[in-house]
Amino acid sequence: MEYDVVVVGAGNAAMCSALAAEEAGAKVLVLEAATEELGGGNTRFTAGAIRTVYNGVDDLRDLMPDLTDAECEITDFGTYTEDQFFDDMFRVTEYRTDPELVEILVKNSLDTLKWMRGKGIRFAPIWGRQAFKVDGRFKFWGGLTVEAWGGGPGLCEALWESAKKRGIEILFEARATDLLRDGNRIQGIKIKHQGQVKEIGAKSVVLAAGGFQANAEWRTRYLGPGWDLAKVRGTPYNVGDGIRMATDMGASTKGNWSGCHAVGWERNAPEFGDLAVGDAFQKHSYPFGIMVNATGRRFVDEGADFRNYTYAKYGRVILNQPNQFAWQIFDQKVTHLLRDEYRIKQVTKVTANTIEELSTKLEGVDPKAFVDEISKWNKAVRADVPFNPNIKDGRSTNGLDIPKSNWANTLDEGPFEAYQITCGITFTFGGVRIDSNAQVQNTDYQPIEGLFAAGEMVGGIFYFNYPGGSGLINGAVFGKIAGEAAGKHAVSQHRAAAE
């Protein structure tokens, strides 16, 4: 078996690599460890939000030509400029994100989505999750407007269909185990396919096999004690194989190896993601309520920022609570704002007409302390500031040890609703070092000939936190760059051999 480019993985980053490599003139093979039904890595499990620069509705209509004039008239899409994207990336990563990589990410975001559109990938506005209706018009908030048509599953299917139309072969149940090399040069890859070990020759290899979030031992080793207890939001196949193969080849590591994307997740969700439920185990309406732990006390500022900028780091905070859980509490003033994920069948939910009654239903929580906490909370809310879910409204609290900065409401209108959550890990932030061409660097900071990487397994982009929707655009941008570079390298090798 001989190919120009072999891509390891079949999710968003991997398939963008495959499409770009084929566009560069290469014969491409995609390797997917999972079955076709479970294939696509974490992409298949995502809701599909994609962060991108846009300077107005015209840019969005280029991506989403299905958008009608009537829809545009009743919607304020706003703008999301390069400066805003840069500000968000630097702010949420505490200014640790790699300046060169983040510049590539931001400046190529819109053009990459337009390129994907040209490959047959469809996008839509995130009406249900990112817009509230105010005075008859939908208003988008948090700089996040675009999602893949059909969410993660739809994105996977569209990418696979686009690849197959272009003659790109996808081999399922094919786990890559080792890179084949001649010194510092890639020669191919070894795989285990349906119980048989095979070697595949290749001029270039693109590793896009995800992080190590599904590897409990690695999570505990690198993220720290207790992380073996986290639920895994997505695929069970992302165990760090791509990172291991690269480091075995001498790749340099980079980034926030003790950090990850982790969210509030249904307490009784299964160990790994469930495609029948998809992303609906998440519980992201906490800015409109409060969260309490087993001691009955609040432990975090639920309104520190828009959900897009806090949800990916609050999973770690929940994991650090006693017994790794929390309850989200809402009253009738805000229940109409709860996202659809709160209405699924697989939810740990209790209701009560009074706070005292609710205190007896919150499993694992000190009831007396909880009642006392709500009493203090209701006295601290600033009722003189109007509540507005579309902006950081400054409706805060006074005198609490842990303040709430925005969207604070008294809890006094029953029936009350409470949802139990734990930590769900999405992906890890540490990975391999790449250059501006997505070529993997060795420990001497020199490029490894023929080896490229993209997606979750690249380090240096996300630290501590991440802006919602930036994972998929990161995979798409650097996947395209990696595939194009890998394809050009393979084609140049052919030309050199022919001369």
C-alpha cells in the first residue's frame, strides 16, 4: 500500500487536511481507528459551533447563502472583527497563546470556512443557542454566530462525502500504531486494521488524531489527581496515539499539558459520549442561576462573563468540589431562558415549590446550609439594575464572599428547578509543536521531514480556557494548512525522484 499523504484521524481537522492534500495533487488515504458509525473523533460529538471573523451580514451570507432577506431583517448579527477575536483569544488564555499561531488562526478563519463551503460543507446561524429575541429581533451575543449544518454528525458526513467525491479513501477500524522513518524522514505508517498489522508507505503523514482526554491514566499523569474521575464528553478513541507516535519520532512538546477544555456535564452521563444524546448532556445556562456544591454553598462567579468564555474552564472548578458534583438552581423568572439541553430525558433534575422543600431534594447537599445560602443570596442581589441576557448587564451582588458580576436574580419565584452536574472533559490542551506550515518540530526545534499535525493534538494555542467555537475553527484552519503542506511535500518528492 503506497500513498502520497496519509492522514491519521477522520474528524474536522483530519478531513480538512485530506481535502487540502488532494487539492495539492496528492493521492490521499485517511485512517480512522473507530467504526464508520462512531468515526469522526470529537467532531461527531460536538454541537458544531464555529467561531470566525466576520465584518457584517454580507460575510455571513457568503458562508450561508440560504439566509433569506426576511431572516436578515429580523436579526442583528453584529460583527466579529479580527481585533475582537484576538482580544478574546489573548484574554481567555491569559496571554499565553502562541502569537504566531493565533495570528494564523484568526486571519485565516473566514477564508477557511469559505474554502470549506466550496468543498460542499454547509453552515447555518446558531439561532437556538446564541441568540435571544429582543423587541422582535434576534440578537446574537458572544461573538459566535455560525454552526455546521447538522451539528457535528452533519459536519462529519459532509466532509466524508466531499472526500469520497474526490477519490480520497477512508479506511475505518484502522488504528495507526507507529510512524515509519528513515532517520528524520517519514516513510510511512504502521497500522492495525481488523486484527492485522500492515505497513503503508507515504511521503507525508498528517497526524490529526485528537488529544488524550479518553486516556484516564494520561489524564491523571498530566492534568492531576482526580481527573480519572471526569466524564469524557466525546469519543473513546482519542487516547493520545498521535501525540505518542510524534514524540517517539522525536517531536517537541508544547502547550498547556496540565490544562484542558472541561464543562458542566450531566452527573449521571455515561463514561464516554453517547451519540444518541450528543452534546445535550452539557448544562450551560448557569449564568442565569446559581451553582452550589455539597456544602450548600456557591463556589464560583456564574456571571463573570458570557457563557462562551467561561464554560470551558468551569468543568475543572466543578471537579474540584467535594464528591465532584454541583447543582444548578433556577426559578421561574429565568426557566424560559434555559437551553434545550435541560429538557432531555437523560437529566438529573428535581423541582420544588419552596426553597425549604428543594433543600431536601438536592442529593448530597447540606440542606440547612443551602437554605442559609439562598437567604444571603436574595438579600445581596442588586434589584436596581435591569436584567438583560444579551449583554453583560452589571446586575450583580453586594457583600458576598463570591460575587456574581452579571445576570443576578433573586431566587423567590417557585416552582424551583435544580440540575445535578459533574465535570465533562472535551479535549486536552497540551500537544506537539508545529511551525506556521503545521510541520511538526523535533526537540532541536527543526522540522521533521514529512510530518505534519493539526487539531486537538497541537499544543500552544489554548491555555487555561478557550472561546466557544474556536476548537473547530482551529482544526479547520491548521488542518487545511497541514494538508496543503503535506501534499506539496509529497508532490515535490515525486518530482525529485523523476529528475
